[in-house]
Amino acid sequence: MPRLRLTGKALRNIGYPEGPAISVAITAMEKQFRHHSEEAALDILKQVLLDPMAYLADDGLRKVAGKLMETKEEEDIPLKEIPVPYEIYGAGFIETGALQQMNNAVRLPVAVAGALMPDAHHGYGLPIGGVLATHNAVIPYGVGVDIGCRMCLSILDLPVVSLERHAAKFKRELVTQTEFGAGATWVGKTEDAVLEHALFREIPMLRHLHKKAVEQLGTSGSGNHFVEWGIVQITGTNEFNLPAGTYVGLLSHSGSRGLGAQIAAHYTRLARELCQLPRMAQHFAWLELDKEAGQEYWAAMNLAGDYASACHNQIHRRLIKAMDARLLARVENHHNFAWKEIHNGQEVIVHRKGATPAGKGVLGIIPGSMTAPGYIVRGRGEAASLHSASHGAGRAMSRFNAAQSISQYELNKYLKEQGVILVGGGPDEAPMAYKNINEVMAAQSSLVDVIGRFQPRIVRMADDGGKED
């Protein structure tokens, strides 16, 4: 396999400034990513350039990020000298990079309030686990690339013993009835009301995405997206009127696919053109909701959220039918989204980047990992958290570090010990790459009450182990 060779010209062509950042980037890429193609390497460097702070904790790219952070540019819109105070949950196991990102977010002129969840780790724009309330402004990168990424749990009437007795059938249908990957499409006609939405005709950029939306409806992304069979334990009084006990459950995690990614890319570029911020905060560029661009993004974002929900419903419908099961109850919730809410008596825009809505009485799902339990929760409406909770266990290791330090053998051995069957996935998504879900839940006991748990048994993920779509 040929070794990677980059040139300064190639880096300048993608926007790298003249100076030491170029040589540092070339050295890092040719050492750490020497088997990547030039196109793949430049794509990684584009992401670092867009949000260098997100890579300060990445062993392979932190030197590049550091050099980019040293670059000074004229600040057209100054940040607040005194940041908005915010509550941190689980501070003892949140990495520095996530704290730095959140510290920048609460210095935005439009920032009103914030909170950081215990699963927090560095991401793009807001840290994963970051919650930010703004006045009359929506931040496309505060919502994220995978708009409306979502959890969906179906509780079924199948006997729990069937998961073990008929594991081969559960696995076979899981593979047959799902498609994963960044470019995955569903073969066959899939109908859903979301595809008839008027916005696909009214907004020019959405017209061009309708075909993609049709083809990808009912599919899942890559990275940490999954569909899995498992055992649901209901522990007490619940909104489903189900007796306490154990049930078969179907749990899925994915978002708005290529539709959401293209919406995010388009409006992030537009926001950065309209809202000039210092380099360290460029990824927080916002759109004002009383202006046409902001209103258009808001409408497109909500469409992407509806589309994400429709994808889950299609997947669950196919699998429930294939297993000849009956739906007893369902719990769903978005993350990577923005909501109009009232806090402290005023309407604000609450961005939850990898955070679960947890208003008083609101139900949600907080997953662990492919072997650790997930939790069915009821929000307590805690004001300091902006009515939010974590969206999962959160990463303890970056994908790069996990792939470098965890072998496929170690992953397979651990899965066997835990009694979990995995289809797809890879060491970058290994349970060891995640925080301890029980510690995360303990750190947010004031935010949610647990009413049930989900234990994975047969897990399906993308084969490529790549980034979320």
C-alpha cells in the first residue's frame, strides 16, 4: 500500500494559513495516517481546520489543532468578556477539550444559559453533551451535523426466553431488515407522509435532497448508530401501564441521514458568511430567527427531525412484522436538536448537542454501550440543567485512540464474556471506549428518575466503523 504524501499547496488549497501549521499538519498526517488516501487525509484536515478546539485532546491531531489555535484573525463580533455561568454534571470525568468548547460557547453574545452533561466529550462546535440557550438565535453547528439524531425503544409481547432460544432468527431478521452506512439506501419502495412535506417543494436546496431522502428512508448511519434486540426490565409504576417485569425490546439509534447532513452543511456555511466570529468560535456562527435565513433553517431542521423519527418507525415496523410481534409501548427522544422553550420567564432557543430532553415528566432513553445497559428515564425538570440529561455514556476514548489500542480479539473476547452477539461494528465502538454508564447515571440523579432498563443482546452496527452520518 503506497504511503501518504502531502504538499503544502494541497493544504493551502483547503484553507490552511501560511505558517507552521502546514508543516505540523503534514508531519502528523504522514505519521499517524500514513495509509490513508490523500483525499481522506485532506478531509480529516478540513475538519480540524473547521473546529481545531475539538481536536485538542486527540493524540494524533492535537499538535495541528494547537498550531491552528495560535492563528489570530480580526474579530468582527467580539465575545463576552464575562461568560454566562453554567452547571457541570460529572465534572470529575469530563475531558478538558469539552470544557474549553463549552467555555467558548457561553461567551457568545447571544448566550443566555448553559449546562454540561456527565457524558460530555469534545465534538464539533458544542461539545457532545453540551446544552446552550440563546436569545433569538439558532446555531447550526450547535445542533450538529446529524440533525435530530434519535433514540427509539419498542417494548414487545414476545417471550423473553425466545431471545436465546431463537437467537438465529432474531439475528437474521436484524440483518435482513436493516441497512447501515454513510451511503446506505433501502432497496424497495418505502412510503411515509414525511416525504410529501411541502418544504421539499418550497425550499430550493431541499428539492435537490428529496431523492436522497426517499432512497435513505428507513436506513441507519455509521459510527455509533445501532439497532439491537435486548431485554427490557420495567421496575415499577410507569406511563405504559405495563406490569413490572421483563420484556423483549428493540432499541435503535440514528438520525436524519444524508438529508440532515446536507442541511447542516448548507446552513453552517451560510451562518459563517453572515456571522463573522473569531477563529476560535467560528463554528458557533448563528442565524437570527427573525430573519429569513434563520427561519428557513428552523423549518429545515424540524423537517430533518421528523425524517429521523420516520426512519426509526420504518425500521421498527419491519422488524416487529418480521418477528410476528405486537407493540406494547414505545419511548422516543431526539438529541442534536434545538427547541423553543421558556426558561426564567423568557423564550430561548435551547440547543441540546448530544443531550436528552428531561423536562418534568418527559420520558427518554439513555443508552450505555453495546454491552452496558441503557436506561428508560423520566425527566425531573431541573432548571440548572435546562431540563436536560445525558444522551448516553459518552466516549472515554476518541475513535482514533480506541482503534489503535483495542484489538478485534479483545473486543470479541469481551462480547463473548458479556453474552452479546455483534454484527458489524469494530474496536472504535468497543464498550471499553465508553465511560461507565452507572457513574454517568449517578452524576445526573437530580435530573432524571429511572423507570426501566434495557440490556443489549444482539447488536447490529455499520461494518465500516466510520463517523456518524
